[in-house]
Amino acid sequence: MGWTAPPASPQCPACKTSVFPAESFMAADRKPFHKKCVKCKTCSKVLTSATLNEHLTQLYCKACYDNIFMPQKPGGDEYGGIVTPEDLKRKEEEERKRLEKAKRAKSERRCPSCDIKTYTEDSVPVSDVFYHKACLKCVECEKGPDADTPMMLGPQDNDDVFADEVLELYCKFCFAKKYKLSALNISESVTIL
């Protein structure tokens, strides 16, 4: 029975050198790091097991990890995920198509819901846009209009209720719930101004 070499020591993902048990610190995924290598890749803050965040064997503090990998819209708690250039191009393309569809709906008298041309006898106008009677439904509760429930288009920007409209229909109840402003208050505000 011949001599066999002992198993090789694991490599530290940060400095790529051998990590021996006496100097190791187990980070996420049970990967051993040197104690001196357990620091944030961005700000170089020393990390502990409680403050450690890992992404592809790179270590980050909570603040840097959130800034890089969890971008949020101002004032919101939305998780945006990792945004790639392809995602940005796709969003720009979707926005361009949405604007073209809205422009075409107004200029060619097309229903924004089904993108089919509307005619006087089968359409209902809502803020200069014509919808088929069957397509006229609230995006939240899916109710159609009736004598007591008018339909209205939501604003482009949630913070500015008087901004350009998005082609999303709301009944007056869902509009008031979502934008915290009733149709009565809007008409009063417009009359006052």
C-alpha cells in the first residue's frame, strides 16, 4: 500500500488561495473564506455571518447588495431584480408599442382592448377613445358600465392624477380606491381651476 497525498485544501473564492481549517470562515453555501477576505466587495466593510450577502461567490453588505441587485423605484418597495441591458431594451420596446397603440386607437378610432376598428353604433367614447361595448370593463373588478357606474381612464403617473391618461379603464369605485381620489373630486377640482 503506497503513500497517497492528502486531499487538497479548498480555495478561498475571494483571493483564490488555499484555506486551511484554522483560518477559515464558512460563508454562504458552506464555502470557506479566509477570515481576512470576508468583506464587502463594493465598500470593503468587514462582514459577519449576520451581515453577509452573497452573489456568485462575491460577498456584499446588506446596503451594497440592495443597491446592486434589488433596485427599487423611488418611494416604492418593489423588487426589480437584476436589470440587464436586454431587459431595458425590452421595456423600451414595450413602451414604444404601447404608445403607438394608444396613438392609433385615438387617430383611427380603434378599440384599445381588442385593437379592432369601432363604429358609431357599437362603440362607447371614454375620454376621446372609443371602446366596443363588450370590451368596456374595469381592469380591477371587470365590471361593465351602468347608469350609476361611469368608466374612466387611469392617469399615466400615480402621483399626478392630472397627468396623461393610460388606456386602462376603471369604474369610479376602483379608480377612487387605486388613486385615492373620487370622480366627484376630480370634476370639482377641474371646475375650481
